[in-house]
Amino acid sequence: MLNIKKPRGTNDFFYDSSKNLEFIENKIKNIVKLYGYGRIRTPLFEYTELFTRGIGEGTDIVGKEMFTFEDRGGRSLTLRPEGTASVARAYIENSMQNEFAVNKLFYLGTMYRAERPQKGRYREFNQFGAECIGSSSPLIDAEIILLNINILKEFGIDNVNLLINTVGCSKCKPSYNNALKEAIGNKKDELCETCQRRYDINILRILDCKNDRCREIIKDIPKFYDYVCDECKEHFDRLCEELTRIGQSFTVSNTLVRGLDYYTKTAFEVQTDALGAQSAVLGGGRYDNLIGLFNNGKDIPAVGSAMGIERLLIILENQNNIISERLDVFIAAFKETENEVLKIMQKLRANNISCDYGFSAKSIKSQFKYANKRNAKYILVLGEDELKKGMCRLKNMDSTEEKEVSLNDIHSNIEK
Ligand code: AMP
């Protein structure tokens, strides 16, 4: 016997959990339509340079979380760890800038990161992402935040904490990095080992560290806002104004930098305690310099977000919000009447009625039991005597009402 289990940090979704996933995805698809987004599907794997250059060499994702392998020709490929870099590549590769001045794209799909698995953190997980490319207006930053919060609301998740920050642009980021270096100064040696490395290669990542001592050291660090240029300040002020105007509460978090290098100006994250400990369900920000990487250095402003679908699933399941889709009709037949089953089911399905037959069930009693387990709304019994008259027995499993109906007219007796 082969004893093969699924790889660590992956999930099998079936029956209820897969129905719930589909429910979540369908609802999201309907909501994004209201905001004018169109779906984009990009490959599950890309050339590795896309991520190393796009996300940044000094990030946790590129440094230790990518699933990378070589193709037969020796070129390095990587399973996508996130969606934005692929969307940016696809945008330029397909000249979408010639299509519309502003392109609103969303994706739903699996991402791959070799993280230490735990509840809500997997090596294969699903994300919903929205990317709006072509506008530098803070209005669009506000809209993308509202889109995400409205999605959470639609799922009954009201109690959320929206954190926002400005992380500056290529002009002003270096002066903040220097201020941070100076502020940490001689406490560098007291940082955890990882942060001592981060200090030299990607100092902003220190702000994300969960280590108590590191958190203590960065408690009184300078505020990004005090170091960013006037353009970044204005952008951030306008975003705060827009959110306030619309009645969306938020907290300015000075340490919010997010795990990817490409963010400029706006960074945001939504946390909820519905996941147990306070934790992130989605995040995003502006990335005004990412597209330039694929466009001969010509930047195109953009903003995006990514939401963890499994985290949403956990929240919904904790709320006992299980989606139950019922089978309309379950057919019970005898050996002598089984020949009619497929024909009847063909007709029902042509009338948009879901139905099924036991196929391996034996006695009528066991077929009734199975119909109950399948939570069917009706059970249709094909008895020999009724069949001779062109009839069958239809029982409503909720009201227990039972009647004889014509085989030609079953569908009009089914209440959907
Ligand atoms: P990020 O792409 O890191 O900005 O993450 C955006 C969202 O994706 C997070 O807020 C989580 O909800 C979700 N997410 C990120 N990493 C994982 C993971 N390893 N497993 C499950 N969900 C994740």
C-alpha cells in the first residue's frame, strides 16, 4: 500500500468546506462587479526573477518562502507566492495601458509560500486580490480599502480594525531609512539575529518583528509621516480625509510596513479578532514603481490589495455560517423500475432540478435513509404499479406530504 499524505501546509476541500469556498468566491465576484473590476488569470508559476526583482531580495518571501525549481532547460521557475508581481508583468506584456487609462483587475487563486504551517497559515492558500493600475489619485486608494471592507461586511464581519500608514516614495524613503538607523543606533546588537541582518539589508522589516525585545527597541522610532516628502504627505492626508468623509474609521499605524518591498505611499491592513488573536485578514498598498520594472523604467501608478480566503472561511465557520445547498430530488427505485431512472433524471435536470440516485443502494429503506443523509427536499419513489400507469410517488421530505404525480409532469410539482 502507498501511504502518501498531502504535502505539509496544504488542504483538501470537499463537501461543506468546498461549498463554503465557492460561496465566498461567488459573493466576492458579485461584489467586485459593482466596483468595475474584471478578472485576470495569470500562470501559477512564473520565471523566478519576476518575484526576486518585483517583491525584493530582502523580503521574507523571496529570502526563504518561495517554491523554486528548474524547468527542463535549466531556467528557474517559482510557484507564485503572491499575485501583484504577475499582474504587473501581465499588464505590460499585454499592453493593457492602451486598453483603458485605468485598469481594474481582480484575481482569485492559489498562492504558495513555504511558511511554518498553523491554523490560518498554509503553504498553499487562496487569495482574492484587487489591482487598480493607472491612477495616482488617493481616491482610488480609499475605494480599494472600502471595497475590501464592504466584502467583509457582506460576510457579517463588522468588527474590524483598519490600519493605515504612509511608507513614502523612492525620493523620501531613504531619508526615513537613515532616521530609523540612527534611532536604533547602538541598540543594533540587542536586536534579534534576523533583525540584525535586516538592519543592513532591509531595515523596514524590523518594524514587523514579533520579538519582544525588538518591539521594545522600536517603540519610540520616528514617524514615517514626519520624514516623507510633501507629495506623499498630501496623498496620505487626502486618503485620511476621504475615509473620514465616508465614515470609515481607521487607525494610523506608524509601524505598518507590510512584507513586500514594492509599496510606496499608502500601506494598509485590516485585522479582526474573529480569527482568535488579533490578526490580518487582508492587506495592500500603493506600488507606484513596480510597473516601471517591466516598462523600461517608465512608472505607472497603481494600488492593490490581497485578502486571505482561508482566513475568511475560518471566520465564517466559527460563526457557524455553513452554506447548505440541498439536493432537490432523490430517486428511490426497485430493481424492476431502475431502467427508468436515468430517463427521469435527464428530464428533471433539463428543467433545472438537481437530482440523484443511490446507484449502489439496495432496499427502499436504505434508499430513504440515504435521501435523508443527502438532505434532499423530495424523494421520488418509482414503484412498479405506479410506473405501469405512467405515475410515481413524490414525497416532500420537510412536510412529509406524499402524492402521486404523472411522470410527464414531475417538475411542476417541485417547489424550488
Ligand atoms: P500578503 O500577500 O502577505 O500581503 O497577505 C495578504 C493576506 O493573505 C493576509 O492578510 C492573509 O489573510 C493571507 N495570507 C498570507 N499568507 C498566508 C498564508 N501562508 N496562509 C493563508 N493565508 C495567508
